[in-house]
Amino acid sequence: MKKFVFRLESCLRLRRHREEVEEIRLSELMSDRLRFHNEKEQLQLALIGTQKEMTEKKIITSEEVNLYRRYATSLEKKIVDLAARIRQLEARIDLQRSILLKARQTRKVVDRLKEKRRERHQNEADRQIQLEMEELHLLRREQE
């Protein structure tokens, strides 16, 4: 019997490639999220350090107070901006997860089809071998 050939192999390769591309995109988004979280955490630590420094200082001029306030306000604004970017990124990650899930499902459909066809091919080959063996057995009986 002929060797098993899956006619949709190129389609399966394409779907696997698409799934890999979507996984890479999701990975990039998740690394961006981690980077933003780390950056936000650093800004929060800087803000806490600034506030601590301001409270520990014994003599503070009004000019220093204004500088501290402006710096703290700047840090707070950056923290709020990063939080907004993280929320936007979370929405993009959710969307990318659904895209990846869809790509995975379409690849699995073709994978299952390939396995079913391989199984059918193997069953047909087994049936063919069985028929040939029965034919040989009958020929031997006739010769005896």
C-alpha cells in the first residue's frame, strides 16, 4: 500500500506558523507589561524615598518644599500614566489571548483531521494485508 500522504500538510504548517506568530506577539505584550510594572514600581519607590527624605530633613526652605512638591507631582503623574498604559496593555493582552486561542483551535482542527486520515489509511492498509493473507491461506489450502 502507498505511504500516507496528508494533502493538507502545507495548510497545517501554515496554521502552526500562525499559532507561533500569535504566541510571540502575546509574549512580547506580556514582557511589555512586566517592564511597565517594574518601571511603575521604581517610580513608586522613588516617590516614597522623596517623601521620606522630605520628612527626615530638619531645616527646609520654601524653595526646597516647592522642588519636592513638583518632583513628587511629576512622579505621581508618571505613575498614573503608567497605570493607564498597563490597563491598555491588559486589554491588548486579553485580545491577543483570544486571537491565540482561535489560532490554536484552527490548528487543532487540521491536526485532528490528519490523525483521522492517518488512522483511516492505516486501517485500510491493515485490511488490505488481512485480505492478502486470507488469499494466501486459501491458495495453500487449495494446493494441499
